[in-house]
Amino acid sequence: MNNKRIVKNTLFLYIRMFLLMGISLYTSRLVLNTLGFEDYGIYNIVGGVIVLFGFISSALTGATRRFLNFSLGKQNELETRNTFSVCFSIHVLIAILIFILSETIGLWFLNTYLNIPENRLYAANWVYQLSIVSTCIGIIGIPFDSTIVAYEKMSIYAYISIIEGFLKLLIVFLLIASPFDKLIYYASLILVISILISGVKWFYCIKEFPICQIKLNFEGKAFKEILSFSGWSLFGQIAYIGSTTGLNMIINIFFGVILNAAMGIAQQVNSAVYNFVSNFQVAFNPQLVQSYSSGDMEAHRRLISRSSRLSYYLLFIIALPILVNTNFILQIWLTDVPDKTTIFTQLIIIFSLIEAIGAPLWMSMQAIGRIKIYQIIISSINILNLPFAYLSLKYQSSAESIFYIKIVLGIIMYIFRILYVLPKIQYSIVKYIRGVLFPSLSVTIISGLGVYIVSLYTVELYKFIFTTITSILFCVLAIYFIGINKEERNTIFNILMK
């Protein structure tokens, strides 16, 4: 296990994340103010229709990364080259399929069932068409993204993402001065950026990595294996889309585009917060797969334990002050906050904490490769979000009830992952609970109680300042003395001494 490489790659990704988070939050505020609640909600819901068909692509993203990392772990360049060409060919086919589905079923659904104001339906259709093209370009580019991650070239990954972030900031200023329909203009500029960034990634990969050859390849064992793996992954992606975009559709049906705007803002905040842990997970994922493919099971188990705890801690340190001060932060950021945004944001962050600690388990399952039973069960649990949410809202429950359902199902999925994945890598469940779950819960309880007590005796601005400082202090101390083991404390101490 190359800890130095993980640290170096994580550093690059965190520099990227801090810059992008600042750009993203500032951009979101400008876009919301420029478009207005109604158009912002329309953009959020119309883009979601495309995502419904993008679940096929998401399944293949996991398969592409898994097989590239697996063949790299075996140090077989010929096999890796073949894997890339097969993945590229499959993604071209998927882009064509999604284009056809989007222009038929998706277009019908957009104009028939979505609750969009009559006077904005024309603009919504323009946004939809532009989003289709952007999505298809992104799908074809997935093998190139996966190659950059598989070779752990996180500096390049970071540089390109930062350029993309600044371009999105630039188009917001162009949007403010635009004399055209701002919603259509915004979607058009997003498409232009998508084309430019994809072109840069393709050019870099073809130039730097011999395995990246743009040719169609539908033959051989790799094609069947990747399709089989992706086929079972589709269950998971369908359920995931149901629990995200599907819930957005249900909210639209019952409450209209204003609550879609609230959902979009909540997801934006959660995305910015989750970047703190997703960057770390991107950095350790290649070694997680490669340690399994090389047969180093001890390193694999140790990486799961460490990455599970650190994933949770990294997210919790940022999430805690936000959970305590959500309404204050949103008012400072947006000034005019749509109804239900605060509670939506808090609940979706809580769900993300559950996902963060469980992520290394499903990544380990992908490394193993035998995902049929796993995906059937985990997807069956996850897809329950849709019927439960619909029934809850139909019988007059509040809009936030769908998130309470999501959190409960998230806990059930995490328990299943523990019981199913750990025996397959000969990892004691008791040892995992003692080494991962107990320390994480202890850190949560101690830090949470400390910050809660401080929040009771302070008001608004002072509350934000004091709870932020105390939450970081409590979290760092609790993690250092309770959340990590002796070996990890020694490592941190040595780093600090240097």
C-alpha cells in the first residue's frame, strides 16, 4: 500500500476541491439570482430527465475503473490496452442508446408529465436538447476520465477540473449581461464547456497513455466480462437514480418547481461538502482494487478499515458546523432562501455521512467482481425510496419525510454491506465494528454533544463563529485520541515533527 502516493494524490484533489467549492458556491448564487427560482428549478428538473437515462453510463463508469485498475494491478499492458478499447466501444454504443431514449421516451415525459409553467415550456425543451448532447459527449469521455484516475495522475485531473470551474464562473458573468433568454443561453454555454473540457482530456490521454487508442473493439473475453459486470451494476444505478432524480420528480409532481429549486440548492451544498471525502476516495480507490488483484489481502483489509474511518471523519468535520448553522449559512449565501431548503440540506448531509463510511465496502465489492447477489439485494433496498416516498406524500406527509425514509434505508444498506462484503475478504465483522464503527460513533457523540452545548449559549453570528471553532477542535481531539489507532497516531506525529 503506497501511503505517500495516496497522500500526494489526495493533496492535489483537495487543492482542486477548495478552489472548485468556492467557485461552485459563488456561481450557484449568481445563477440562482440571475435565473430566478422558477428557471433554476426548471434547469434542475429538466437536467434530471437526462440523468434518468444516464444510469446506464454510470454503471459502465464503475466497470471501466474496476477493470482498468484490475489489469494495471496485474501489470499486463496488453490486457489493459484491450480493456480500454472495449470500454470505449461500449460507451459509444451507450451514448447512441441514450440519445435515442432521450429523444423518444424522455421527450414525451418532459412535455406530458413534468409540472413546468406553460410560458417556459419552450425554454425547457431547448435546455433538454442541449443537455442531451452534453450528456452523450460526457459518456463517450468516461474511459478517458477513468484512465487518468487509474494511472493516479491526480495533478492533471485537478488542473483540468480547475480550468472547468473557472470557465463556469466566466459564463455566469456572460449570462448576467446576456440579452437572450437566460435559461437557454446558460444551457448553451454549459454545452460549449463540456465540449472543450472533453477535448482536452481526450488529447492528453491519447498523447500520454499508450493504452488509449480510439478504435472499436467488440470481441473477446473482456467485452463479455465488462458487459456482465455492468449489467448487474445497472440494478444499483437504477436504484440510485430512483433515490435522487426520481425523488426530485416526485417532489415536482406534488409541489412544483419551487421545491425543486430547494432540492437543487440542498444537493449543491451536499455536493460541495461531500467533495471533502470524495477526493480522498478517488485517491485510494485504485490501490484498493489493485491490492485485491495482486492478492495482498492484508493490505486490502487494512485499507478498508483506514479509508472507512477517514472518509467519515473528513466529512464529519465539515458537516457538523454546517448542520448546526444551516439556516444562517444559507441566508448569508443566498439572502432569499426557498422554503424547505434548510431541512433538505441537513437531512441529505446526514445521509451522506452514512454513505461515506460505507463507500469502501462497495468499492471492495467491485474489486472482488462477483456482484450479482450483492447488486440484487442492495438495489432492492434502495429502490424502495420511490414507492415509500410517493405513498408518504400522497397521504399528506411533509416534503422532508422522503429524506427520513432515505436515511433509514441508507442505514439498512450499510448493515447489509457489513454482513455481506466482509466475509468475502476474510475480515472479521466483530473486528470491523470494533475498529471502524465504534470509533466513528464515539467521535460523533463526543463532538456532537460538545458543539450542541456551545450552540445553546450563543446567538446567530456568535453561534456560527463559536460552533465552527469548537466543532473543529472537538472533532480533531476526538479523532486523534479515540478515532484512530496507535500506529496511525505515530504516523501523524512523525509527519508533524517533520
